[in-house]
Amino acid sequence: MEPAKSSQRDIQALAGLSSAALPVLMARPQSMRALELRAYDGVSLVYVNNRPVPQPAPGEVLVRVHSAAVGEADLLLLNGRYGVQRPLPIVPGIECSGLVVQSGGGLLARALVGRRVACLISGASDGTWAEYVCVPAWQCVPLRSFVSYEQGATLLSSGIMAWALLDTARSRGSRGVAHTAADSQLGRMLAQLSLRRRVPTLHIIERGEQGEALSGLGATHILNSQSTVFPQQLSQAFESHGISVVIEANAGLNSDLLLRALPTGGSLLMCGSQPDVDCTFDPSELVYRHKRLEGFLLSDWMANAGYARVVQAALVVQRLLSNDARAEAPQLMSLDNYHTALELVFRRRVSNSRILFALHRDN
């Protein structure tokens, strides 16, 4: 899904978000290093390769990638489970930060040249695990001067995603929300935004230390899913906090339990899943209690909300991001270490999207 044509209001929104554009004087090479996926079977057929630097189409920009995120959604893509399978070979990667060095034409695309941005890939284009990537201009959010490239690499999947999920939950009429993102970047941002927006929020965790991290951000309603009394506590918490929407960031073994605990007419809003875990549901909850399973895709929300609304969200979440002094620093790796990076994510040895491929270190 693509948004309507960019307006002058969208360009004006940039003025309130980002510092002045940087001069773009660097010579752009003809080829670049990139990771290339040659079969949808995980990591075994991923290779480092030289590819031509892409040229932006109208409405797109060329981004010189600084940091590219590696997360569980990328593992789904490598296994052919992230949307429609594109013809191979492709460059994987969904999210990055970098510098816009060229416009393919269009009002918004030209206004972004020279700006530091966070980017999200969707559709049929190549991904972010490369030194350069072409991105639709409306899927690029300028970074504030106090936000680093490393922080910006996951800005969309954490900050903007949290804003969009809370917006969607409230639009369903839910007074409160619950989520399973624990103390991940998404979970931490949900904790901060829900406090700011005074939304009663239940934080569902798997380990005690995750609760401590969320408590440090001001979260007060926390349940451990490993507790023997978790099912009873869940139903009681949903009722007492007016929760009729659960944000399911790790769809898997507990998803059916969450659906059953929801009140009649409630929704399970699914925005992520564990790459190696399937989930099942009791259809009677959907048929007789009118509950809903809903998928959530950030790029769809961005297209529907409009660029000015995305910029408004970015103003808030970047400030919150810079104020989170306890946030875990990412691990930086080169493209040559991709097997190690993917193995750490697959084994859940690191928090989701806490590994970044470091591409250009001098922009």
C-alpha cells in the first residue's frame, strides 16, 4: 500500500523534525557490498556479494546505509515467511539508518536529500543489508541531531511501531492494552508512551529481569507468563484494567491463552512471531465470542496515517529514545560476520534488533 501524493504539509512537517540538510559531495561508486539471499531456507544460502548501486525511481531516495538492523522479522524473511516471496536472488534486511544522497524525483524525495534518516523497506525492493538502498521517500523519517545512527536503525520498528500500535488499540475502543514485547526496544517504548498518553498497560514478561527493566521506566502492571497462576492473573488483569486488545509481538505458544483470556469482542493484534514456533487457536473464541485475530503491518499504518502524522510520532519517540539511559547498547558487526549475527538472533541470545550491521562509519 502506498500513500497519496506528498503535499506541502508533509514538507513543512520536516522543518519541525530535522536539522538542516547536510551537503552531499561524496562520489558514489558503481558497485557496493551487500548480502544476497539465494534460497528461502534460512542462513545457509546467504552470501556477501558485489552488486550494482541501485538508482532511485520517481518518489524514491538513495540512502547510503550506516547501520542496518538484524531482528526476528529478518529471519522470517530468510525463510520465506515474511509476506510475499520475491524472485531470488534478493538483498535481505527490513530496516536501517543512513544518509540520503540522491533523489529519484518528487517533492518529498528532493526535500530529504542530505538528511540523516531511518528507513523501512516493504514491497518488492531489495533490502537494507547493503551499502546503499533505494527506499520510497514516505518510508524515511529524518533523525534529530541528538539521535545517533545506531539508535535510528531501529527507530521505526520500536518507536513508530509503539505509537502506531497504541493508536490502533485505542481505535478499537480498548481503555487499556496488554503487550508481549517484554523489555525489548518495542516493549520499552510501549512502556514510556503508555505512561505519557495515560493508557493503562499490562506488560507480559518471561523472566524476572525483564520486569525490573520495565519497572525502571515506570511500568507498574507486570505479569510473568512462566508463573503457574498466570492464566488466572491474566483474566483478572484484563477485566480490572479494561483491556480488550492485546499486542502480540511474539506469536507462539501463549497466543491461544491470550485470546481466551480476552473479553467477548476483544482483539489479538499480531505484529510479530517467533521464527521457529507455530501457534494454534480455538476457533470457538472467534465464532461464539466474536473475538478477532488481526495482523498489523507498520508500512500499512504509515501509508494510512500520512507522512505528517508519522513525523508527529517521530518528534515524540525520538525524544523518549534519547532519554532512555538504561537502553542496551547494540552489538555492531560487519557484513562478513552475518552467520554469527543471524545465529545469535535465532537462538535468542540477544534482544530483538540489538545487532546492527555497520556499513559506513564515516558519514
